[in-house]
Amino acid sequence: MKLTFTIAILLIVFKGYTQVEISGRMTDTKGKPLYGASISLKDSYDGTTTDSLGNFSFNTEETGKQLLQATLEGYASFEQIISIAGKPIELKISVKELITELNAVVITAGSFEASDKKKGTVLTPLDIVTTASAEGDVTGALKSLPGTQQVGETGGLFVRGGTATESKIYIDGNLVNNFFYSSLPGISSRGRFNPFLFKGTVFSAGGYSALYGQALSSALILESTDLPERTEGSLNISVIGIGTGIQKLAKDKKSSWGLTYNFSHLGPAFALIKQRQDYYQNPVFHEADGNFRIKTKRGGMLKYYSYWSTGKVGYRSEDIDSANLKNAFNLDNVNTYQNLNLRENLGKGWKLSTGLSYSTNIDEMENELQDANETRQVFMNPAGYAFKNFSIVKKSHYAQARAYTEKKLKGLNAVRFGADYFYSQEKNAYTDYNGAKSDFVITDQLSAAFAETDLYLSKDLAAKIGGRAEHSKLVDEWNIAPRLSLAYKLKNNGQASLAYGVFYQNPESTLEPALPGAGYAKAAHYIFQYQKIKNDRSFRAEIFYKAYQNLFTTTNDSYGRTVAADNDGTGYAKGIEFFWRDKKSVKNLDYWISYSYLDTKRKYLNFPEAIRPNFSAMHTASLVVKKFVLPWKTGFNAAYNFATGRPFYDIRFDGLQDKYVIADKGTTIPYHSLSFSLNYLPKLGKTDSKIFPIIVMSVSNVLGQQQVYNYTYGSITGNRRPILPTSRRFVFVGCFISFGTDRTDDAINNNL
């Protein structure tokens, strides 16, 4: 018994003497101690974690060569073979911090990104439909962000001193040429597409990526949704129409298809809300779309989207050149859009993105000069009245093919390169008062190649360097456009960004007949931005300068028709913008404030000199507030938009001076508009329900404030008339019902 006890004691003592201490310190490459790192010997139970000073120590009975491992989330792993031979081992471990999407700087100069994958989310689909002044329109919501103008007399985005044609919109990388409904004289048009089609939104007010081109001012880049979470149906009924749809998810959740149809008739709404125009054909629209989504075996996605719509409208308005005559204008439109995209993983870090799109648009427009009895009038004295009787048929075809590859390098570094091909054909047929016809066809083929790289020098410093080259068959020359963006991460979640880029654009098709052999218009962007995002609060300030060259200038006849053109115009736009959003300070309250200062002048079209264009205001500001009251199951939303007065001009050719002169000019009154909406969720909290309605009511310009968008001038008499909203205010009431999917949690989380 004594012998056994003695042997046991000796074994314990011997065992203790065979243990070896392994100790040391773990830091990052800058010498900062790392807390909580796991230190261990592979295939053993021996190890420990580092303390707040990065120190570690543990004992082991292992001998010989062993693999020591050190790991900490967000840092590169560490491995080292050590020889354990009875003596203590002391190590100094230094590891590099990994650059991940969660901690890396984000390049944002010039752009607002609203994606479900990236930091810096600004506007989600629910933000868009619940912004009171947006009226459910993607671009309407963007007008509450800095950089955009409150232009209410036509459609499109006017950004930082640029025209609507200088802003382009893309869906899944493919250009959408007719994103907006066809314009009517003096009446704003809205976007055709439902905000819930898109999961990500990047609005670039300048300095955008080399993957896109042919836009002097800005790019709105929309990414469509992938597979739905479950099969769902929808029904909407409102004062302007009715619609229904279905999204069917396959049982294996690897594919889906969907169909929607909407019918709109504004007659009932116009009967209650008096319009300034006298509608003899109330606006009527039929719209349908279809889609399918297929997940590939390699984790990629095949998407197809198809859209079709028809629209009719006709109205009379007082003729500006006479006291008792009217212009009867009507428009018939047919629009189609097809978009097929494939994203595929090729392996070894390579990804392929391809896209095909095809769209058509037919506008049949007719204007007739009528007397008080609505009878057509044709007379040549005074000269020019007869030409108010005309018809125009515009037929457009657009196609695009796009492909690019992307290679993920170490960390978040990446390189991508690819090519675009665009085909466009626009046919315009004009018939004057006596049946004389004239037409022209503009066809172009534009080829482009681009390359771009993301370089993360550290988690605090990143660069995006790229370039784009384009060749237009119509212009018959190449352009090369360099792009550069830098971002540096500051302390306390702040960052500073710089962007520079050169951008080119073809002449507008309406100018082409008078502009043979013209080159590209050109703009150079310089942008500096500071941004800070923390705890559901966002602040950004941006300074920009934009220099224009080769803008298109025109010579018009006495009836305002372009008869000659050139591209020797110049201009600039500079300013500063601020944006603040706060979803933290007050429970269930979300608000944002934006402000823009814009100094811009340009010499283009028939401007006799460089002047401020009539679509730009010097100061614009918006306040958007959203509050959800849970006991009432209701969200309350308000938006106030402000802009200082815009300039207006009567520019006419002076035969005595043989040049264009400004015959009259002025500034409109400031623009004010308070909009309000509420969203009531009656089934909130009822988990057994399969029907989830949301009742929506919105009112634009609640206070009925006077608004003058701009002024127009008669081509014959020079009479001046204000361009006003179609009505003092507009009221919308509707019910949107989802079957099978409860969207109320999303609504609350996004502060309806």
C-alpha cells in the first residue's frame, strides 16, 4: 500500500515537471493589444484567451513539434509550428485586421446608397411609398434628397444644374429609356415602375461608377428583387383605379414567377378635384407586367422582367396667343420593356453578369386650335396660328446587350471589366395644318468598354479607379472617361470621400436633324463629402463643382422650331448640400432634413449668354417626418418641400441685332408644399389572419399654397402665362391588400 502511494506521488510530481508554459502577447500590426483572441494547440485541449492587454499564458503536456493557432474574428488567423522540449516558450503574435463589409470604409462621394447589403441605407421601398410628397413614385421620393430640384411642370430628375435628359436610370444594369410616362405640355409625369420591384437603390448625383455612361449629371441605379420569401397575392383599390397580382414561389424555393395588372381611370378623381385643364378624355391607363426568377446550381440568379402599358389622355387649355381660342391636345401611348439578366458564379472568385433589354415606345400626339364651339380653326393672319394644328407620331426602339466579369481579390479588393452595346432608332413623323408631312429617322449604335477596380489599402482607406471608352456611330468618334473615388474612415464612424470623373453624352435626338456631325457634350465632376452614420443617425455634407463643355446650342425659327444647332456651349454648377436623418432620438419617429445651395449658369440651346437655367433654384430644402402610433395601428407622415424662385426668360431672335436677346425675364415666387399621408393597418397584431390590408390616405399641398412652376410665352404675341399645378391640391385614398404575407412588421420597423 505504501509502495502504491509512493508511486502515485512520484507520477504526479513527474507529470507536473513535464508541463511547459506557453505565454506571450497578441497585437495587431499597429501594436494595439487584442482582447478575447483564442490561443490553442491544434488537436489538443490546451489553450486560453487573451486578456485586455493582449497577454496569454497556458500550460501543456504536449511535446515535440506542435501547431499553435491564434484566431480572432475580424483578423487574419495565425499559425506557427513550435518545438516543445521542456522549456517555457514566449511568443509575440502580430496579426493584420481583415477588411470586411462591416468595418471597411464605404465609398459614397456623390451617391446615396439604399441597399439591403450595404451600410448607409437612405431610402428603402417602404421609405419611398410612405414619403408623403413622393405619392408612391421612386423619383418623387428622391426629390426630398439634396441635389434634386422641385420641377413640377415636366417629368424626370433635374440634378445639380443638369436637365432631365442628363440623368439616366438603370434597372439591373440596363438603361431604361422611357422610365417616365410620356410628358404632357406643362404637366409633370411620374415613373412607370412600382418601388417594391426594387431591393436596392443607388442615387448618384455625380461621380458615378465607370460601369455606366451617357449621363452628364446623375445616375439612378435600381436593383430588382430576387425570389420572394413565400407565395403571395395582392389587391389594390383606390380612387384612381384597381390592380391585382400574384408572386408564386416554387416548393423547392429555387424559382418563382409573377404577374400583375393595373387599371387606372382618373375621371372619378377629377370629378371631385377640379383640374385647370378641361379634359375631354380623362387619363386612362392599362398596365401589366410579368417576371420569373430562377436560382442556378452555382448560386447565381436568372431574372426576367416584362412591362407593357397603354395610356390615353386629351384636354383643352386656353391658347396663350389669343383671348377666345383653345388648344385641344391628345396623346395615345404604348410602351413595352423587356429585361433579362443572369448573374453567375464561375468559381475561383470570378462572377459573370450579363443583361439584355429591349423597349419600345409609341407616342401619337395631336394638337388642334379650336374656337369657343370646339371647332377647328385654321387661319394664317396673324401668321403662325395655322401651325398650332399639327400631329406628331414618335416611334422608338431601344436595345442593349451588356456583360462584365468581376474577380474578388484578397479581402474586399476586386476588379471588374466588361462591355456595353446600345442600339437606338427613333422615328418622328410630323404633319402640319394642311397635311404636309415631314419626318426623320435617327439611328445610332453605341459601343462601350469599361474597367474598374476596388482597392482597400486598409479598412480605413479605399479607392475605386476606373475608366470607360465609348464610340457612337452617329457621332463617329471615341471618348475616354476616367473615374476616381477615394474614401478615408475617420474616428467615431465618420468618413471623408473624394470623387472625380469625366462624363460624355450624345446629342438629344430632337436636335439631331439640325446637328449633323456634332460631337459629345462633356462634363467634369469634382466632389468632396463628409459623412457620419451612427446609432440610426446619418449626417452628410457635400461640396461639388461641375464644369460643362460642348453643350448643344440651337437656332430656332419664328415658331420655336430648331433649324440649326451646334455644340459650342459651356457652363458650370457648384454648390454645397447637407442631409440629416434621425431614427433614434424619439421612439417610433423618423425624420430627415435636406438642404441644397446651387450656383449654376450655362450657355446652351438659344441662350444668348451664360445664364441660370429656368429649371434651377438657388436654395432647396425638405423636411420629412414619419411617426407610427402603435395603439392606433396608424402611421402619420408629413413632408414639407421648399425652393426659392426659379428664373424665367422670353428669349427671341432680334433681326436688327442679328442675335438672340432676352425680351423679358423674372423670377417665380418661392415654392412651398406641405404634404400629408396616413397608413392604417387594421390587422396589426392578429397572427391568425391571412389577409393583411393597409389603408392609405394622402393629401398634397395641404395648405393650398400658391405655386408657380415657371412661365411660358406665346410664340406669336409674346404673351406671358404662369405654369401652375393641375390642381391646388390632390387627395388619394386607397386600400392595398396582401394575401399570404404580413407586411405590417416591415411597415412598423421602417416607421410608416
